[in-house]
Amino acid sequence: MSPSSVEFHKIWIEQCAATEDIREQFGTKNALDYLIGEKLFSFVEAAERDSDFAAELPAFVAAIQRLFPAEEIRAYLDHLERTKFLAPPEPEIESNDDEEEEVDEEPWPAHPVLGAQELLRFSRIRQLLQPRQRGKHD
């Protein structure tokens, strides 16, 4: 690798460092949103396509587990599951336009495959961050 090339698959190191500042300035929820809800999801998606990212994924997960207690991670993932992945669709405002009502009756999201991929990615992230805790009773 040339000295001028950037190792994007190592970006997680800087993201973890930034998380400390985010937690101090904006709180734990914002730090979790940043690192898990945004950066880890993007990293897992990249790992699905790029072996360099896939090789770094265990180290990134371990760093997250060092930054946050298991209970905070579990609570955050439960929150994501309830509010993003298993939440009922937002009710739409009633309209008097008959043409719009026909479109509103569409039972499927605009991109159901993308939604399914995100749900599978969420499941994988939960398994990575909580490998032994899923069947464990606290």
C-alpha cells in the first residue's frame, strides 16, 4: 500500500475516539447513535462487500464493547428495535385528494428489499455486540 493511500477500513479507530468526545459533550444516547446507529451500520454494510472491512469488524465490535457497558448496548439495541425496525408505520395525514388515497393504500414500503437488508444487518449487529447474552437471564 502506498504511503498516500488511505486505509478506510481503519476509520473505526478514529470514530471510536470521536465517540468519547460526543459522549462527554452530548450524552450517552448521542454517542450510541453515532457509533452504533450510524458508523457500525455503515461499517457492517461495507464489510459485506469488502474483505478489508470484514477483517476489521471484530476489532471494531470489541472497541465498542470496551467503550460501553453491556447493559447500555443492550438497552440501545432494544430501543432501535422498538423505534426503527419493528415500529408501526407513521400514520399519514388524511387527504381529500382521491388520487393520493390510492397511493397511500400501497401495503409495501417503497424499497422492501432494502428494508429487509437493514433488518438483517440489525440482527447481525445485535449478534456481534451481544453474542452470549441473548439466551442469558440477568
